[in-house]
Amino acid sequence: MSIIAQKLNSIVHRTQKLVELSEALQEHNELLSLENQSIKVALETSENKRKELAETLRILKLAKSFEGTNEKTLDMKQKINDFVREIDKCIVLLKK
């Protein structure tokens, strides 16, 4: 009987160790889940910031392209006005 009692005690002892290990692993798993959740939030925040910065960059590039265009547009309008005046002069000369 003592051999059976020793084996039964060994099984009980191993079972208790397994329960303790299981509880420790559950706690570790919960910690990892919390860490994972915080990393996901940080990633989402970073992604939103990246999108905002990309949009700002796009707007700045667009504004910069218009900046040069305004000067070029004014020059082009002036040249067109000059051509129209020259054409008007030619028409007046042709009518004479």
C-alpha cells in the first residue's frame, strides 16, 4: 500500500505543480495581451500621425507648385496682353 500511496502523492504533487505553472502562464499571457494591446494603440497613433504628415507634405508640395505658377501665370498673361496689343495694331494698320 505504501507504494500506491507514494505514487498517488507523486501524482498529486505533479498535478499541483502543473496547476501552478498553468496559473503562472495565464498571468504571463494576460501581461503579454496588455502589452500587445498597448503596442497596437501606439501603432495606430503612429499610423494616424504618418497620414497627417503625408497629407501636410502633399499640401505643401501643391502650395509650392502654385507659388511658382502664380509668377509664371502673371508673366504669361502679360505676354498674351502684349501679343493682343500687337495684333490690334496690325489689324488697325491692315484697315488703313
